[in-house]
Amino acid sequence: MNWEAIKAIYYFEMVRMKRTLLQSLIAPVITTSLYFIVFGTAIGSRIQEVNGVSYGAFITPGLIMLTLLGQCISNGAFGIYFPKFAGTIYEILSAPVSMKEVVIGYVGAAATKGVIIGLIILATASLFVDLSVQYPVMMLVFMVLTAITFSMAGFIIGIWADNFEQLNLVPMLVVPPLTFLGGSFYSIDMLPPFWQTVSHFNPVLYLVSGFRWSFYGIADVNPVISLVMIAVFLMICLSLLFWIFRTGYRLRK
Amino acid sequence: MPAIVSIRNLQKTYANGFSALKGVNLDIEEGEILALLGPNGAGKTTMISIICGISMPTGGTVMVGGHDVVRDFRQTRKLIGLVPQELTIDQFETVWNTVSFSRGLHGEKANPKLIEQILKDLSLWDKRDNKLRELSGGMKRRVLIAKALAHEPRILFLDEPTAGVDVELRRGMWAAIDRLREGGVTVILTTHYIEEAEEMADRIGVISGGEILLVEEKRALMQKLGRKQLRLELKSPLSVLPPSLDALQLSLSEDGRAIIHEYGNGVGEGRIGAVLAAVEREGLSISDVSTRQSSLEDIFVSLVGDRA
């Protein structure tokens, strides 16, 4: 293992994050605050409790997931896309690093960034609503696993993308609908049976449900199933990455 | 001298069927400066990309320091520094960070003293905290060299290092490369500027159409292929050469104002005295005399031209 290289890539990415502090930290915080003001306070005051949890508190885990997913995918994708775009990828390709180390560096940094943002949003949320976290360790486990998995998904998108439009396709077009329809703002019990079945095909449901369980002990699906599903997503991403590195897909001519 | 880079039957055919390298064989000796000359699209960059690991060969082998570049890529890439042809840099990074990043990427522990020395050698020390986008083109080029040197490589590849660089800077770069050679670094440079190869290289390789046409000691090459020309400018032009000069195989310039004697390469040598005497005998008055040695450029053009 070339640990120095992993450190170099990780540090490089974290410095990039510091440079883009405004868009990567402050923007999500403002957006989430707006969600709380509109959904939590304005609308939420007219919505009854969900499974014994006030509406504002109920939507908090979903909001954190929404941002976490979006940020991890964008950061993971941009981190590797930018060197491709600028041409600086030559250095990584000609360095004594294996793709495993490249992934650990980039995905590690993207996931770290995602978790930091998630925690900041959690802190922001606590200003608006009464929060309790029943299983803090499990909350972190869900957060970290989700961050790693979707940073990897982002990394894969970054390798696949040929232009900025493709790069933003998934985070802008795919993630929000999945999150909104994945039970971030409601319990799927509230849906008609047909849509409940459809929801079970939405990966985000498992993430939000499991994450919410770690807060309040209530869940749409069994938290064990949520964990298993995250593990499945992780394996899918790992397999895709393995295939990419075996074949040099879109990286080595 | 042992070969530090050994290329055997190297082939690269792209998915679209284009064959960029058609079985290249080349040994690069430790400590030498090798210049690779060739027209655009000759395969120079493809060859370097394969040696450095950016591109994968479709046939043949490359050994660097006794290791295979595909199988033992960690060993080989640690030995190699690469300065790419394009000015590919992260515009938003500072000089110091980007050079330190390169060192880390090659698995070396941070060494601020060394980075300081490299930056000072390349006259970048004052700019260490500047963002790369604030630098001039020549400085960016030097940053790329600093990045390539940050992990103390034993072999340095310079892919057209002085393209678009002004004369003064070019000379500065040559001096820097000279210092590297004194430190025992093997340097391989590709160039369009024949002057550069002539000035710097110990050996010269000519590559065209994906094949190495020749690799030769620079001096031997110049001697072997170099021709000299003696040109006698006439005060009054001639329409034809006097018959008495026929035996000396002279020629007349197009405007009839000069008599040209070509020699060198074992042909027509040692005849200058006879030529001058014959011209004198003919009573032709000469206004000026000049000699010219064919440059590497002429050699190159005739080599590549012969193949075309």
C-alpha cells in the first residue's frame, strides 16, 4: 500500500473543500434551514405527529440523507472528473499507485466531507426542532456507510462522465426525486398500497428508514434490512469499481 | 553502460485500428541524454505514455531499471518523472502544494528542504505561494518540471519541454537539464527543435510512422550523414562551368553567381586545394568564400523524407 499517495490525494481533496467552503458547507446549511422553516415550522405545525414524533423532528433524518447523498455523489464525481477535465490525471496514472489507493483517497475525502456536512446539518436542525438520537453509534454507522457508498457511486459517475452535463445528471436529476419519494417527508404507511410497493424499489427508502430508526426507533422497514441493503449497494459499487480498474475503462487508453 | 530503459518490440494499436507503434526496439543508457526526433504523430508521445504507465501496450515489453512497466509498475514509476507536453495543471493550486502533492503521490515522505531546493533551482521559490493561474506560461512549464522532480526520479521524460517557450527561457531550461545530467539523471526528451537535440543530446533517435529509423551518437550521426559545402561567390556570373572544372564535380548555383563544392562523408574530401587552384587557373575572380556544415535538421529531413 502506498499510504503517502493516499494521504496526498486525501489532503489535496480536503484542501479543495476548504477552498470551496461557501458552496460545499454554507449552501447546504442554508438550504436545509429553508426546508425546516417551510416544511417543519410553517407546514409542520398543521401536520399531526408521525408515529409519535413531531413532524419537524420526523423529517430531520431524511433531510440529512438528502444532503448527504447529493454531496457525496457530487464530491466523489467532481474529485476524479476534474483531473480528467484539466488533464492533470496524467500524474495519477503515471504514479506508483494502484487504483485501490486512488479510490481510497478520493472516496475517503468525499465521504469525510459528506459526513462533516451531515453533522453540521444535524446541528443546524437541533436549532429548529427538539431532536433525540436513540442509537448514536448506529446513526454514525448509517451515515458513514451511506457516505462511503455514495461517494463511490459518485466516483464511478466521475469516471464515466465526458462532460459537465453528464457529471451533474445523477446528483441533480436522479437523487432529488428518489429522496423525495423515499420517505424523507412522510412515512410510506401514508401511501396507497400500490405506491408502498413501488417505494420498496427505491434504494433511498432503506437509507432514510434505517437512519430515522437510529434517531427515534421507528422505521418503515426493519433496520436490519436497511443495513443489508446498504451493504448490497456498497458491494455493487465495489464490483463496478473493480471492473473499471481491471479494464482501465475510460482512464487508460 | 547498462540500459536503464529497455524497449522490445513495443506495439500499440488503438481500438480504431490505428497503429501508433509498430514494434519499437530501443535501449536507453543510464545517465545519457537521449533526444527523440520525429514529425507530429510519429509515436513519440505514445511511446513515453506507455513507459510511464498512462497508456497500455498492445504488444512487446518495456523494462525500466530491470522491472516490467506493467507488472512491476510500482518500482518502475518510482524511477520515472514525467513532464507532459500539454500545460496540464490545476489552476487553483499553489506552487508549493502541487509540487508537494507530486512527491506524496509517488510514495515519498514530505521533504520541505528538497522541495525548496527544487523550486530554487527552477527560479520558482518566490512564487511558491502563488496560485498556478497567476503564473506565466514559462513558469507553469517549470512547475511541471518541479513536479516531475519532486520524488527524485532517476529518469526524466520531457515531452517537448520547450514548445512555445522563449529563447532565454529555453536556454535556462537547457542549463537546468544539464545540471540534472551531472547529478546522474537519465533524460529523454522529445522535440521538434533540432537545435535543441543538437545542443543537448548525447544520442539521437529518429522516430517516424511508429518506427525507430535510427539511434546514433550525435557526433557519429553528424559525421556519418553530415555533408559540407564550400561556396565560392563569383564577381561576375557564369552561364556554364568551364570544362576544365568538370573533373572536380563542382556545381553552379542557380543564378550562376557561385560555384559549389560538396564534400564530407568520405566523398570529395581533400579537394579544396585543387578546387581553389582550378578556379584560380580559370581566372575567375572570387568575391567571397563560405563553408556550411549540414545540420541535424538537414539529416532529419532527408531521413524522414526518404521514407515518405
